[in-house]
Amino acid sequence: MYNNEFELEFEQALGQQQEGGFGQESAYEFNPEFMGEMNNGESAYELSGELTETQEMELAHELLSVQSEEELNQFLGKLIKGAGRAIGNFARSSVGRTIGGVLKTVAKKALPIAAGALGTFVGGPVGGMIGSKLGAAASNLFELELEGLSPEDQEFETARAYVRFAHGAARRGAGLYRQQGGQPPQQLARQALTGAARQYAPGLLRPVGGRFGGPDYGGGGPLRARSGTWTRQGRTLIIQL
């Protein structure tokens, strides 16, 4: 019996990987051509430490500019490669790929890109697809306080919350892979994802009807939007801290 729909998605994603990998549609695979481009000059994000507010906002803006499954794979690939930069093969390891697959599944729930499978884009970039479903889903998943924000601000704060969770999971996974590389990959991935969820996405674990900030999740109530202002000019993000 699962506590909520997010926990069910979380467990299903991990379970699929444990049973032999994600299915054809939802598989998280690094695009060989994309990795080749990176090796020829395009570097991964410099994300081995804590994210700065500017990095977080820039990544959120890039996430909202994603327009296809391939672009989402590329975004997650660079994020995971950057978080595990000190460990050369982490992004291609079973741990890194498992984390990527689950992050992709969570993105489909946290950022309602399309009604069906990821990749069926209708109406433009991710940012344009986030509508009325976002407020409730994001509030539950990330424990965000979005009431009173404009739709554009809601989608941006949700993207920032997802970036924090994804980076946290990738960074934890890289650390565990370095320290306990002999352990089963799925075990390390689960530890990394669960730890990141407790800190950044309690809705993946919180029981239905549970109160914010329960003892198991270390929260103190819904998270408020972080400081910093931004404006968007086309595909350019202007950040003022």
C-alpha cells in the first residue's frame, strides 16, 4: 500500500530499473551523439558543490526551455555529469543511469509536460505546458508555497525545486558511488534518491494527509520561494540577486 501517488511513481521507477531497466519509452539513455558533442568541447555543468542561487535559476530557466525528450535527456545528462564531475564515469555508470531514469519519471509528474508519455509535446516548450495542474502537484511534491504567485512565477519556482532535487540526488549518488562502489547499483541509487527526496521533495515520501514538516522528513513547513528576482527576454534569463 503506497502512501500517495508520488510514492507509487517513485517506487515503480526504481522497481522497473531493478527488474532490468526502464522500458523503451521511459528509458533514461545518454544520447551517444550528444555525449560526443560534449567530449568535443561542450562541458558539463560545474555542479560538484552546492548550487549557487544563480546556478539554480539558470538551470531552472534551461529546464523550462526544454522542448523534447531528447533535450530533457541532454539536460539531465549534463546535470548528472556535472554533479559527478570528480568521478569520470559516474554519469555512464549503472548508478548514474538509474538516478537519471527516476529523475525523468519525477519530471513527468512534477512538470506536466504532456498528458501522456514524455516526448508527446503539444504547444511548445515545457514552460508553456505547465498549467492549472502545476500548483497542486508542485505544492504536494516539493511542499512549495505557490499561492499568490503568477503562473509564470509558479512554473519557475517549481522548476527551481526540481533542479534542487535532481542535483541533490545526482550529487549524493556520485558520493555513494565513490565511497561504496562495490554495493549493488540499485541500492546506491535508492539511497541517493530517497535522501534527496527527504530534503527537497518530501511529497515523494509523505503520507497522504500528513502534516508538513513531519519528523521523518526534516521539514518545517512549506518552502517559500527563495530570494532573487528574474525577468525573461525571449530565451534569455536576466537574474538580479
